[in-house]
Amino acid sequence: MADDGNRRRLDRQVLHDGPYLRLLADTVEGLAPPGVYEHVEVSDAVRVVAVDADGLVLLVQDEFYLTGRRMTHLPGGGIEPGEEAPAAAARELEEETGWRASAWQRLGLIHPLPSSTAAVTHLFLARDLTPGRIARDTTEEHMTVHRATPAEVLAMVHDGTITEAGSVAAILQAAHLLRPGNGDRRSDG
């Protein structure tokens, strides 16, 4: 956000620098009136639509402090420093579900909160699953894995069961690829 043609950063203050995020306040010229723009710096992320040999989509459920509830979503998480998005997707899939995939397809990326952060979420479709090893971190100790048909997963988006932005976007992006008769459309990520 240093200079987008209409706005120019004049100064930056770090208001908080924690292990998972930084809160920044940029003094910006070009806003009407000129002023301070507060935003969060966090890691980019990944979400994975993983489809097993039976054509079922892997979902995880976990407790989220800020929403105050268990949420159903796709496997995924933050990209580590120096890690590429495809490697992060493979790591997160195995850590959270205990499955590895040998066929990957990029579905795109989203900007989940563009007025609050520049971070993006990379979306992937994963197939040809083989057993791996669950290695969840301590914040995921209550996470569980579930399977549902593509139609059921899409219905969960439409009825508000799945609301996490990366999961919603990835499911909608993958929906046409998961229709009967489209099961052999694959490309490397």
C-alpha cells in the first residue's frame, strides 16, 4: 500500500508486533481528508478442497474463539515464512486431516478482508489421497475431520453452516469440477 497511484504512504507506525500479526497505522496522503489508515499484517493462507476416492470432500470442525462457536471449514491455514502456497496446502492438508494428495489444481485466490489486510488466501483442489500423519498444533486439539458429498458441502455454504471466507470461495470455485462426469479433470498446481 506504499503507493497505488492515488494514495501515498508518508509514514508507518507499528502499534503491535505479535507472533501472528502486526497492527500498523500508515499516514496516507491522497485520502479525503489525509489521515491514518490502520490495518493488519498477517501471513497469506491456503484452503484445500480435498476429495477422497469415494468422491467425498474432507471437512474439519474446530472451535474458534472470536466467533464463540465450532465452525465447519476446509483444511488450511497460514503460509510459513519462505514457504510456497502449494507446499503450505499440502502441509496443512496432512497436518489437519492425516491425508496427502498427489493430484493438485489451483482454484485461484481471494482477498478475504481487503480493507483490513493485504493478505490473500490461495485456493486448491486436491485428489488422489493417500494416508499421511495428523500433526495438529495445540490450538487445533479439538479439531475433527468429516466427509460430505460435494452437493452436501455446497448446501452447507448456501445454508450458512460453512461461513469461513476461504472455504466458501474454494467450494464455490470447485463446484463445477466436482459435478458428476467432471471427475477426471485434473492439472498440476
